Amino acid sequence: MARGWESKDVVSQLEAKETLAENLSRSQKQAEEARRELERSGLTLSRTRILNELESATNPNHRRSLEAALAHLNQKLEELN
């Protein structure tokens, strides 16, 4: 009778381990999605700020710098999608 209980205990331990691994994987995916969404929102805010500055920029060097920054942000946003 003791062997039967030991066998069931091993099975329950394996099931608990699998459940824990699944929960850990799920929480890691959620954390990664949250990180990406936070990065995306930061890039979007930066892009909006640069677009606003670009509208009022008159110095050609400053405009080129803003356009390069805008291109970089667009590329980063594209990589996140």
C-alpha cells in the first residue's frame, strides 16, 4: 500500500512542477508584453514631441537632426510591431 501512495505522490509532484512551469512561462510572456507596450508608448510620445518640434524648426541643421531622430523612432516602432 505504501508504494501506491508513493507513486501517486510522485505523479502529483510532477503535475505540480508542470503547472508551475506553465504559470511561470505565462507570467514571463505577460511581463514581456507589458515591457514592449511601455517601450512602444515611450517611442510614440517621443515621436509626437519630435513632430511638434519639426513643425516649428527653422534651422536646416536642426531640421535634419529632427528628421533623423524621427526616422530612427519610426524604425524602432516598426521593429516592435
